[in-house]
Amino acid sequence: MSATLVQKMTEFTNTNLETLYSAEQIKTRVAELGKQIAFDYADKDLVVIGVLKGSCVFLADLIRQIDLPLAIDFMAVSSYKDGTKSTGDVEILKDASQPIRGKDVIVVEDIVDTGLTLFRLLEILGSRGASSIKIAALLDKPEPRIKKELKIDYCGFQIPNKFVVGYGLDVAGRYRNLPFIGVVKNPHIA
Ligand code: 5GP
């Protein structure tokens, strides 16, 4: 990375972010979730499906904490339009590459806000004959969930209704590589 980009990242982090969960706190929580999943899925044929792009960091860490044979797959869906709220119209940009019939699926999301994206995704996956489908979400914003009730089976942290970034989550396409999760004070200066 050039000096200018390093400076930009440092400046953004120092001036525009308030740490919500440190890398250490996330690591501890992800290890707990992985252990719980390993316990619950001991005799199952587990497929972990990550919802791109936001879940990639969480998924990479989570699967290494699940001490079981498992398969991974990815889907990409459109959710937020122009950085505003979800419409519930989910377009599949990239589908999973393998059938899930008879498998035990965990869908891994970065954050559940209104729940509309995940709700629709579960409807789509629900028609594909999986033995079970559960949700693992790193973050849950329970407050704005006005439309859809979702059961998040494995939740990292419940957070306030604020815009967050880091550990896979972006603002204007950037800062997914921050190792911690921070609240963005002003998304317009990302
Ligand atoms: P939902 O359909 O649940 O309202 O939207 C979920 C998607 O919106 C997430 O997968 C994520 O891409 C985006 N999103 C919701 N809240 C935040 C947030 O606080 N920060 C970031 N970076 N993305 C968010």
C-alpha cells in the first residue's frame, strides 16, 4: 500500500471510528460460536454458506474454530441499494456451486439489519431440499427489524442501530480489512 493510502486508512480509523469490538473480543466470541457449532453438528453433513462479500472474514475465522469435517460454499446477493435500506428484493448475483439436498446448512452473514435479505435468501434455499438450515450472523441489529422476524441460531454480538465497519464490513467498498469492528461517525468521509 502506498504511503498515501496508509495515511488515509490511519486517518479514517483515528478520526472517524469508535471501536465497538476489538480483534481480541471478536476472536474469543468466534471461538465460542465455533465450539457450539461443532457440538451441535457432530453427526451432521455440514455445509457452511457464506453470503459475500461481508461474511468472508467471519467465515474464514469461524470455520477454523469448527472441529468437524465440513464443506463451504458462497452466494452473493444484492441487498442495500445506494447505501440505503434494504428493499427485500434480493437478486442472486452468484449462486452456491453445489446442491444442498440432504445437507445441514449454516448460512453465514456479516450483519442482520432489517432481516429482509436473509429472509428472502432462506426462502430461496428452503426450496432446495436441505435437511436443515440455520443462521450464523456475526452481528445483529435487533432494533430496526420492523418487517421480518428471523431466528439467528448463532449470533456473535447484538449491536445498537449504528452503521459499523471492519472485520468484513465495508463503507463505500472499503475498510473490510480492519481487524476490529468500529462505529462509523460520518460515512460521508470514508
Ligand atoms: P438487511 O437486509 O438485514 O437489512 O441488510 C443486511 C445487509 O446490509 C448486510 O449483509 C450488510 O451488507 C448491510 N448492512 C446492514 N447494516 C450494516 C452496517 O451497519 N454496516 C455495514 N457495513 N453494512 C451493513
